[in-house]
Amino acid sequence: MQSKKVIHRFIALLLSFFATLALAHPGHGGNGASHDLEHLIWMLGGLVICVVAAVFYARDREKDGRF
């Protein structure tokens, strides 16, 4: 049951990333999809940082025997 919840959250995360492309709007730094791709790149960068931090945290807990 827990794995279904994780899959649903992952799908929701992917949809939120692709929603920026579907809702293209003029704005600072570019127009339309190119501007939204800039936002997408920043969000993906933030996601990578969070995943790397979570992996290091999990490894640390595993070393201490608390995992």
C-alpha cells in the first residue's frame, strides 16, 4: 500500500513539472515555453539537491544503525 502512495506522489510531481509547459505565459527572461523551461530547470535542480541530501541522510542513519 505504501508503494502505491509513493507512485501517486511521483506522478503528481511529474505532472506539476509538465504543467509549466502546458501553461506557457509571457514573462521576464523570455516568452512562452522558453521562459517556463527556465522555471522547470530551476525546479529540477532543486529536486536533485533534495534527492542527494536525502540519500546522504539515509546513508548516515544506516551507518548509525537507526535505519
